[in-house]
Amino acid sequence: MDYRQYRYRDDQFEIKEAPTRVDLGLTTEELKKRVRDCTKRLSELQKVLYAQRTYGVIIILQAMDAAGKDSMIAHVFSGVNPVGVKVANFKQPNSTEILHDYLWRINQQLPERGQIGIFNRSYYEDVLITRVHPEILVGEHLPNIERVKDIKESFYTGRYQDLRNYEAYLTRNGFKILKFFLHVSKEEQGARFASRIEIPDKNWKFSAADIREHQYWDQYQAAYQKVIQNTATKDSPWYVIPSDDKWTSRYIVASALVDQISRLPLAYPLVTKDEKKELKEALKELKKGNQV
């Protein structure tokens, strides 16, 4: 399975042309097995990443509501040591965060070198939801924005440039950025919302706000298209993942993660002669102590 067919590295992206469902010719059980295999490999890679402490990985998951971000994290990273994985969820900025620049709260959640950081939503919310609800920006104390009509296209052009520069900065500092847009159809989203109402065990997932946002489908699709067109680069591409079938999307994402992280120059730290000597001495002491 070549996940690279879902990769975008420039402005040549049209959301209506991107599939939300694909048939990989695999049964659900076969997909589950392949995801487990990928998870095992991710666990091995994470151990080396953590031991080396030179590189870090930032995984960005963006999607419409009910696209499967939470379950993606749960299934793909189920076997990875939690010590080396950090998950951050970004929702509406609180009163403290609003008083800082919009990337301030992101910096607080960046992973350490050696860690895999997962952003469940990210700084891209600041050029997505604000497109659909520009009134949000009026309350953020931004220079020259006192009314919605003060928000010009140049504002978003500047933010796209900010994000490209920010990701280039992180990349130069040893952080691999992997950006995934879980792409679902309007019909599939509606069906998943309905199941949250109709199936008692899923009632806790239901939010009236999700239903209200569903009516802005076209505006969100347009916002995502602009984001991907303006922030997909060679070093930090977007992967637009068909996600109407959750196990298919999990397998594609897991495959991409394994391949991309494998491309980092990872290796366990070398042990010097003096360190090896110390290890041998420590082993002798340990055996001596056990004989007493």
C-alpha cells in the first residue's frame, strides 16, 4: 500500500477531488492485523528515538468532528511506551492563552527530543475555525481588528506564512512534523452523529454544538482547502487520508508513520571503551553481591 498517493507538497490540492473512501482490497480483520504490525514497529522505533534523544516527532491530526482522531490515537499507539508519547488536545483558548501570541500555547506542549508528540487538533485551528467564525478573532485583542470587517485576506496570508516558518524552524531543530487531515464525507459525518444519539453507549459523545457546526460543512471544507494549499511544503507535506472507513484510515496513517520515522537517522547511543569498562566492573560487583 503506497500511502504517498495521499501526500500533498504544494498548492495543488482540491478537496472535492480527494477521496473519502478507498478500497485497499483487505478485510477488516486483515486491516486490524496490519495496524497491529505497524504499532509493533512504531514501538521499536520509539525506543531508539527515546534512547538517542536527538530527534523528536510531531504528529498533527486535523479533521472534521467525528472523523476518528481519538480512536486513531488509541489504536495506532496502543503498544507504544507512554513514557515516550505525549498527547495534547487543543480546544478554545482560555483567558491566559488569549493574552499571548497564538503559538504560545503550542510551545508549552511541544514534545521533548526523543518523544513522539501528538496534537489532537493544533495551531491550524487558528486558520480554520476562525475562517468559519471570524468573530472569534475580535475577542483576541489583535492589533487593528476591532470588528469582523477588519479581517482581510492578508491576515490569513500572514498566518500561513507564520506556520510555514514555524514548521521550518522546528524541522531545523530536529523535529519531524507529520500532518494528517482525516477526510470524511458529509454523509459519513452525519451517520456518525446519528449513531451517537441512537446508540446508548455512544450518548456521552454527543454534543449539540457538533450538530450546529455540521451546517457549516461547505465553509469548513473551503477553509481546509486553503490551509492545505498554503501550508503543504516539501519538508512538511499534508497527508489527506480517506477516513469514511476507520480501519482503512488507521492503516494508511500507521504505514506513513512507520515509513517516515524510519527515515530518520536513528541509532542507539554508542558506548565508549571507558563506559564499557565501567559496565563490566558494575556487572562484577553485581555478581559478587549476589553470591553473598
